[in-house]
Amino acid sequence: MQKILLLIITMIIGLFASTTVLKGQDFSNKNSAETKIFNLDSFNAVKSSQAIEVEIVKAEQDKVVATSNYISELNIEVKNKTLYVNYKPNVSLQNADTKVIVYMRNLVKAEAENASNIRVKSVFNTTNQTFETRTAGKIFADSKSENVYINLRNAGEFSGKIDAKNLNVNISSASIAKLSGSADKAEISADSASNLDARNVNIKTAKVYATATSTIILSISEELTAEATSLAKIKYKTLSGIKFSAIRKSGGKIDSI
């Protein structure tokens, strides 16, 4: 009886040990990274998603070089002059590691969503340039375009040096932007706990609106029209007297620094 009991206990321990090892095994993707070159139709905009890292480099020919341990599940295509970088639908990914280098002649728009990061390594000479992020997407870029548009929402982020005639910034829902450079005119809006640090941007004239606990910090040299509502804050610095107009509502604050 004792031998049978000992045998049963031994079998149970062995089964438990096997189960423990099975659960402890690493079933994450073990595919080695592969590199693939995509020769595509011409494009001037890039949209990425799903935590993919993208670098954009100015070149004489539009093409894409992707390195990934899920290369077969990567979806890279051009539609209406926009390059889309994402994974194929209905695919389960574990520990995906993908980096995409985009070579292009001209960039008019970059868009990052769903925790994707875009780093623009070159400065493109375009009249208009737009940067958009949402759902934790991030863009790092410098621009010397005449008109620059930065639109962020749902915890999107942007950082870069902007030298433009016209700068338009619209951020919302806990988004963050940090800028340096210069602008002749700026229109800035921040909503829902968003933050814009533009103290290192030399702006001549600006129209600024902040609401819902957002914060805007900027530098101004000629004229500022500002409105802060619902506990939002606008802080500005200037080296000389400026033409100034301010509206404060519901606990909004506008102060010089």
C-alpha cells in the first residue's frame, strides 16, 4: 500500500513539474529578424501604427527597407500617395520587433498612431507639412516648411525644431508637444490636460487658446491674443513690450514669465 501511495505521489510530483516547466517555457516568437526591400509607387505621406518604429530619410527614390521578426505579417502599401506601415489584420503578435526605414523624395505629411514612433531624419523643402499623432503615437521631426501643422490627440506626442512662416498647433486629450525654432505667426489650441512647451520658439504674433487644465508656454515678440478657460494656464515670455489681449474664464490664468 505504501509503495502504491509512493508511486502515486511520485507521479503527481512529476506531472506538476512537467506542467511547471511547460508554463515556464517562453512561447514568444523566436523567429530571427529578416530584412526586405519594398519598391513601391511614389508617395509623399507616411502613416504608421501598431508600435512600429519608422525612420524617414530624404532620398532620390521612394522605397522602404523593413527589418522584422514578423516580416511576413508586415503590411506595407501605397494608397493615394500615402505609405501605410502596419501589420496584417487578425494576427497575434508576441514580442514583435520591427523597424522600417522609409526613403522618399518629398514629405508633406507624417502620421503616427497606436504607439508607433516616427523619426524624420531629414529636413524636406515643402510649402506645407503636417504632423499628426494619436493614441500614444510619437513623432520627432524638424521642419523648415512655410506652413507647418501639428495635430495631436489621445496622448499623442511631438518634438522638434520648426522654422516656419505660419505655425498651427492643435493638441487635445493629454497630448504633449515640445518645440523650438521660429514662426512669424502662430495659432495654438490646447484642450483636455494637454501641454505645449514652445518657450524656445521665437514667435512674432500668436493667437492662443487653452482650456480644461491644459498648459501652454510660449515666447512672443510683437502681439499675443490669448484665452484661458477651465483652469487652463497660458504662460508667455517676452523681451520687450507687446500688443496684448487676454480673456480669462472659469479659473483660467494668463501670466508672463
